[in-house]
Amino acid sequence: MLRKILKVKSKEYLLNLPSEYINKKIEILVLPLENEENEEGIKLKNIEKTAGILKDKNIDPVEWQRKIRSEWDTNK
């Protein structure tokens, strides 16, 4: 699957398809994005908002993983 988000500056766009798509039926969709921000910007904002929120907590990551996994363990 290909997905590309770009800012259109012309009515024409040249589309290069991978060779494995040759002789196959494909679907091409062109949709406007609701939000002008690209995915990378959204990911970066989420990282910035959550980075360091647990720094003042005394959490052992390995023990924390064991605990949350044991809550879902159905083999008890």
C-alpha cells in the first residue's frame, strides 16, 4: 500500500507506481485532509506533550511491564 500526503501546487500530479502494481487492479483516492497538519507534526506534538511526564515517578519499566501483563494473563 502506498500513502502520500502532499501539498498540491498544481492541478496535475505525476504518479509513479511500484512495478509490482503493473497488470493489477488498483484504486487511487484523492481526498482533502481535514487537518492541515501532516502526520509527522501530529506525532511530534504527541511526543512533546507526553515526554517526561513520568520522570518524577519511581517506576521500574521491567516491573511495570510484568504487572500490566499479569493483569491480562488468562493462564492463572
